[in-house]
Amino acid sequence: MADEAPIPMLNVQVDGVWHQFPKGTRLIEACERAGKYVPRYCYHKNLSSPGNCRMCLIEMGMPKMGPDRKPELGEDGKPVINWMPRPQISCAQDVAEGMGVRTNSPLAEECRRGVMEFLLINHPLDCPICDQAGECRLQEFSVEYGNSASRFLEHKVKKPKNVEVGPRVTLDDERCILCSRCIRFCQEIAHDDVLGFVDRGSHTVLTAYPGKRLENNYSLNTVDICPVGALTSTDFRFKMRVWFLKETKSICTSCATGCNTIIGTREDVIYRQTPRDNDAVNATWMCDFGRLNFDYVESEKRLLGPRIFQNGKLVPSDWKSAISDVALQLKHFGGWEIAMVASGRMTNEELWLTSQLARILSVQLIDIVPRRGPGDDILLSEDRNPNTNGARLLGLTSKPGANLPALVEAISSGQVKALICLGENPARFGMSIQLLSNLPAFILMNILSNESTEYATALLPSSTFAEKRGSMINGKGRLQRLNRAVRPPGEARDDWEILRDLIQALTGSNGVYSIEDVFRQMSETVPAFAGLSLSKISDLGIQILPLAESSTPAPAPVPQNIAQTETKR
């Protein structure tokens, strides 16, 4: 296959300095790359450009042509710019050879002041109670580009407030500046044309079409891209001021896509998850299902301390005693008498230690539980395990779930006498309560209590995705990093620490003191991780597997309601 032709580079003057940009670059993006930010409301890099807010007005010119129809050159050898008499929008214009741009000229600054004054004429002065306060472009730009006073003396136009346009989005129409970002998102990205403008002039309002609601699985992205406080998240509304939130970069673990996220927390409580920009994974979007799938972190069913089976019942224990008890139980068995079930929601480091534990115990039956659901052709994957590729790469399974029927049969026949279940509920893959209650050893490491918990001979509380560090490989083979946003409750511990302590109790070995040590062990053994460390994984991840090995399924129709996807956790 022949190499593609290189993209031509074009010379553009930005505020008197010449730069080069690839052909096809939007002028507004070119200015930003040159270090000259041009304010904008309606423009979004992943959407079409309607050019309706006029905030990005600049002065623009083209080369002055001589009699020979060639650009006239100045003393510096560069083209002489013939400036246009009127300002131009920069969001709907591509760069051209010899183009000139003035982003901070008196005319451009006067235009911005005029646009800001116009936008604020009917805008309510409710910043103290607005959810967008602290991350509102209208606030920021009014300070940087607007006037300190308004000449408007008439009464402001009243518009609808607190309108539920969908089950997860609430609209305050009086704050809307008619940028149309939400309309274009629904049409172009979510493929669910549900929002539009009605009426004219100062009375124009945003609304849902008659008989429709904003209830697709990507509806909360309209809240992210709204530059003001018009569209707000019903779940997050009035819960917390954004400047109190600690923001942690992480990834979504609700499916194999692995959308990049920012987790907003305060005092070890998660208040929201929002998408983080990564063009290689999720662009700037995220589905509602993954975004809201964190309430189980603070569930009343959280396991808060280790327990062991004594005198016919589970009793609280300390970690040292619990690990010793588990090791003592497992030393009675070996080989085909022990089976292990891991989870595709575990990190690579945890799966690596799981494989080491299986090797030490000579486990023959081991698998991870497949987890499937309806996907779409946008972001949501049918594979609801975030790290199926990691389990494959580390040798725990070639096809998730393939060994589970044999495992259940081996337990039924009495061949398997000890079951180690990590992060999964055995009742979900065919294990009856009767079988679990008859097992001499049933070691369960999990986050929440469930119907199988009370039959465990040892119960080890572990951590959720937001409470630990580690790495995962998404459905397209990209290695990405989890970061701790909150601390685990009670005496719950990181999964890798529990597995590390169990291996030490069984073998007496030592030498793993941090999760970086675990990753180093992997990198020394698994070629795909060679030369890497946990700290070397950038915020945007690293492609380590070819796309041909992707576990991401074929696209399916877009679910129109989050309720059609999957129940949380």
C-alpha cells in the first residue's frame, strides 16, 4: 500500500508572527496553537461550526496581489497583507496560504465587548446559585472581554426555569445563550434529534420537540458542552460547588471502551464523573451509563472488614489473621482440587498476582466471568468488562467464560473442594447456593455483600475502581491508568495488597512493597509491557496491542434509554 501524501503546510501570520499549519486547520484552532486564544461559545472542535455566537470575531486579511497576480512581498520577504474592512468569524474559516490574523486588535476587542454586552442583556444575575459557577465561560469571558457596566435599562425577558427535558438533564432556559452546541451534539454525535429553538428574537428558547425527551444514553454530554448554566445534571444539581472538588484523572470501568474521565470528589465522596479529552479513545464524550455508575462505591452493602468462618459462622477478624486463615485453608488442597474465578474488572497488576497465585497452588481450572450488554456505534461496548484484553494477555483466559461450565461441574462432582472467587459473585455464573454451602473452602474477595457472601469460609473486602491505582487494557489494546480518587471505607484494602499478602503467606517470599513493583515484575516477563512502568503510562495511555486483537464487538444500534443498557454494578 502506497504511503499517503503528506499534508501541505501553509504559512499564516498571527498577530504579526508567521507560523505554519497543516492545510484544513480551522483558523480558531490555528490561533490557539500559536498561543493566541480566541474566545468562543458556539464552536466545539468535535462539532460543526454554525458561527452564530460571533464571539470569535477577528481581523483577517489575505496577501496583496501584484500586477503579475503574485503576492507582493515586504522587506522581510513575507507577503504583504491586505486587511479586510470588517471583522470575520474564525470558527468557520480554514487557514490559507499567506493569510493574516489579528486576534487582539482594537477592532477585535471592541467586537468582543459588544457581543458580551448583547449576551448579558437578558441573562439572569444568579451566579451565586448557578451550578455552572466556577466553570462558566460567560463568567470568565465577561471579566476578560466584557464591560464592567451595562447600558440596558429595560426589564429582562423571563424564560422557563427548572424544566426536565430528560430524566437526567434539567434546563434553565433563561441562562441559555443560544449557542446550539447541545442541538448539534444530539444531531451529529448521539444521532437523536430531539432539541431545537422555538420563537424569535429575545424570546427564543431551547426546548425538546413535542412528544420527545432528551433521554438517549449520551444526554449528559450536553451538560458538559453547555458553556453556561442552562443545561445541568439532575444528579449533580445543587450538590457541591465545583471549586471544592478534587479532580482526579482516571478511566471509566463500565465497559471495554475505557473512556478517559475526571472524578470529582470531596472528603472521600464521589460527586460526579466527567469525560476527559482523549481523541484516541473517547474524544470528549462519555455515555451516561458509565458516567453515573459510581453510586455502589458508597453502597450500604460495602464489605468493611475481613471475616473468617469460625464456630459455624463468619466472624470479624484482623487482616493478618484472615490472611493466615486463608493460607491454612488452601494448604489442604492443590491442583485440580482448587478452582479460581477472577474478574475482567481487575487491573493488570491484580490479574498478574492472580496468575502467580494460581501457579503457586497449581490451579488447573481458572477463568474470568464474561459480562455482556447492548452496545452502540458511538462509545458503549458490548463487552462490559474493562480489562478483558488484560486477562487474555496475562494468560488467565483465551475466551472468557469457556471454563466456567467445567468449573461448576467439577465443584458439583466434588473434584474441586476449594473455590477462590475474586471480584465476582459465583451465583451469577451458575453456582447454586447449595454447591457453595457444601464447599470445604470458599474464599471470596469482593466489594459488596451478595447472596453468596454468607457461605464464604473467608471474606476479604477489596477496593473499587476509584479507590486504587493500576492499569487496564481497553478493547482496542490501549494501556491506560487508574488513579486513586478516594480512600476505601473501613478496613477494605487494595486487591493487589490482599493477593500479595496471600502469596507471601503461602510461600514466605517477600520483595513486593508497592504497585510499581508489581508492574515491574510484569514488564520483566510480559513482552507487551517491556520497558514500561506505571508512572510511564501517560494520561492519554499507550497503544500496546494491535487493533486486530481488539475485544471490542461489532457496532449495534444506539440504545435510546439508559435503562436498556445494564443495571449498575
